[in-house]
Amino acid sequence: MAAHALGAALTRGVAGTVVAAIGAVAARDPSRTAVIDRGERRSYAALDLALRRAAAWLHLQGIAPGATVGLTLRAEWPHLVASLALFHLGCRQVTLSSRDAPAMRAALAARLGVSAVIADGVADAMPGALLLPLPDIAVIAADAALDAHVPRAVGGGGTLVITSSGTTGRPKLIAVAEPLLALQGRLTAPLGVVRLRTVGNEFSTAKRLQLHTLSAGGTDLLANNLDGTGLPEFCAAFGVQRLNIATLRAEALLAEAARPGATRWPAATAITLAGGPVPAALRQRLMAELTPEVHVLYATSETGPVSIAGPADHGLDPATVGRPFAGVAIEVVDDAGRPLPPGERGMVRIRSPAAVAGYLDDPEATGRAFRDGWFLPGDVGSMLPGGALSLAGRGDDMMNLGTIKIFPAEIEAAAEGFAGVLDCAAFPMRAAGLGDIPMLAVVGAEGFDAAALLAHCRARLSLRAPRKVIVLPALPRNAAGKVLRRDLPGLAAQQPGPRDGG
């Protein structure tokens, strides 16, 4: 079935927007739990009522359909209700995160033409935008007088603008229409009803996961529930079926589980990792020490969920991200755009009914990444014989050592699991006449032997091995947790002497 036809089939009989999906669940099963906020269960009926009355309040403040509105709301429940109210009004919204510097928020607001900011207080005001300090959501939700002012939901819903997590230059802006968010939620519906995130909804990725869960009629546990509560205890108490975490958080999970007297991981809670490569050694440790139900999700901001690897897939290939979701197509192509056979490495391209059509105000980037109905995320990989995708790394991270092409993931996979390696990242040092000299930055435990690691890598990778190991106290990362490889050569140059074992 074609992607667009399957997308229509997935939404047939299902409300086409996030707000409509919530309203449909509220009508047929009003007591179903939509959100758990600091241990308190909030039903779909309560969520539906709160968002409609919040939409009425915003409408009375002058927020009209089509307006571009910023959100600077730190608490998850008010943020969610206000966001859904803006969808109801058909507005375009963007999170102006309190974690970003005021200058960054102001630049983003100006770029999008934000006309109003719904905020916690006057300190969150933006130049040229109406400031709307949000009253207590409980007060708004209890105000029956607002029912007379609830506007009709705008057909097609609103739009969520998210920024790319690029490490350099001007961030890309991605406008995701509400029906696409709802469809992305339907794609992930098989991943469990009760889901927990460990990051709050001021982060775009967490917010989309939250909207996906609610679009599928699930229960979203807010990250604030974890204040002072261990993850295993909380997951067991609330029947969490799926924990969504960034790959970076997995090591902390394992460390917590290794503490004397630690609670066993609940058998009913699966773990899904996303947001970066998941080494084979880490997958195996999680499956051996926590739960066999370990999954690796591949998704992009532009397409939503792409593929997922489950327990049966991890042994097939150390870098697999599994098979595509229903209606999503993945191909690996050469430089001319021709599909390559399984096993051959090339550029990944994705076609999804839930994908956006391009970037805002950046036709050049749109032309590079969106071609003939396909999205090219810049990832390099190969297809496995059974239809699963294996990722080798980012195309712009690839090193060229003479005629040898080397991906950081190859080096990192050889180093991960070596005694004393807590964290690592491969990167190039440019050398005239030679090209990219592969190096490896390592965060090591006490007693870590850099020379032994170098010998270990050389035995496994030969010419693709790093030439030197640089020991750092920590790897530089951006707000999304991704390693800033461009910073590593400078940090390496500051070291008193690279460790090469010789």
C-alpha cells in the first residue's frame, strides 16, 4: 500500500488532530487516565474540559486563529493545557524554553513573528509581543462561565514549530501540522499505553512524545513524577509499559540498578532508547541486567518515527534500528539516488505519510533534504536482508583518510565496553596531504589504560583505528545531549600530550 494511502487508512475512523483525538476518547471513555501529574491522575474528560476552557480564556485575551504564539511555561501540566488550547484555536506555536538564554528566545520569537507569549511571569516577556501571564490552570478549568466563549475548533488544527538540534549555524525550523502529529501518534500506538518520559515538555522531543501518546489514547506520565522517586519503583507503582529515554541516560539506569539493595526492574516495563547511536554492548547490558524488552527507536524531527528495533533484532546487526513503521519506507541510495542492494552502504532516505514538506524560511536546506517525496536525514547506512536498517553514522561525520572512509561509529563501537571507558567519541584531526586522521576522545574511570585501548582498537580496526587516544574529563555536548565533535580537535590540542601508548 502506498504511504499516503496507508496514512489515510491509519486515520480512518480516528480523529484527525490531537485535540480531536483527545475529545473522542473523552466522549467514549471519559474516566480513562490521560496524564499523571505528580502522582495525580487526570482523566481525558478533565483534559478535554481544561483545554477548551483555556482556549476560551486565550480567545478572550485576543488570541485569534492563525496567530503565532510563544510558550514559556516551566510546569508540564499548564504547558500541556496551553499548548492544546492553541491547537484548538488553530494557532502556530513555538516553545521559548526557559532553559535558553533570553537573547536566544528573543531571536527565535523575532524570526517567527511571535505576536504573544504565554508565560509564567513578566521576566519572560519578549520585545514587541503581548505578554500573557497564565493564571492557575485549575482556576481556568473550574470556570464554567468560560463555556459560553469556547470557539469552534479550527479545522485542520494548529501547528507546532520545533527547532533542529544542529550543532552549528542557524537552526532549522520545522512546522509540524497537528494532523501529522496525530498520525505520528497512531504510528507509535503499538508501543504501549502507559508511557513515561524522563524529560519535561519544554523540550521539543519530549513534547512530541507526549502528544503522540495522547493522540493514541494512551497515558502520559509527566517527568515531574520522578521527583525523589526511583524509576523502578515508580514504573511498578503506576504500571508503566514503556520508558522512553535518551541513549545517554541508559548508563545511569545501569548504575542505579547496580547499587546494593536496588529495586529490580519491573517485568512489565519495556525500555525504548532514542536520540543517538545505541552501541551493541549497551543493548546487551540492558537486556541482561534490566529487561529483555529493550527497543531502539529511529526518528527524525522532519518525519516523526521511522523504524524500531526490538529484542529479536539486536543480534542481527550491532547498529540496526529495525524495520520501518507501517506506511514508512526506507531506502539506501548511492550519490545518484539509485537504491542499493542489501549490505551496500549509502545515504538513507525516508518517505512517510507523517513527514513535513520542508523547512520554514530556508529553501536551500529544503532543497538539499527533501527530494521527490523523500527526506534525506544525512545518515549513512545499509539495508539488512530482512528489511531492517543498519546505521553507520552521519554523512558529515565521515572521515576520509586518503582513500579510506571511516565513520566515528566504527571506532566507538570498538572502544565501548573496553575496561574503564565511561564515554567516548571519535573525531578527525585534519592533516595536509593525508586527510582526516582518526582520533578518539575518552572519558575514563580510575586506572583506565589508554595504551591498551589503542592496541585493542588497532587489533580490531587496522587502518581504521584511531591514531591517538585523548583522555578528557567530559565530552562536550549540546542541549540535546549530542556530542559536539567540532569542539574535540581544540580540546585535544589543549592536552599536555595525547596518549598513544608508545
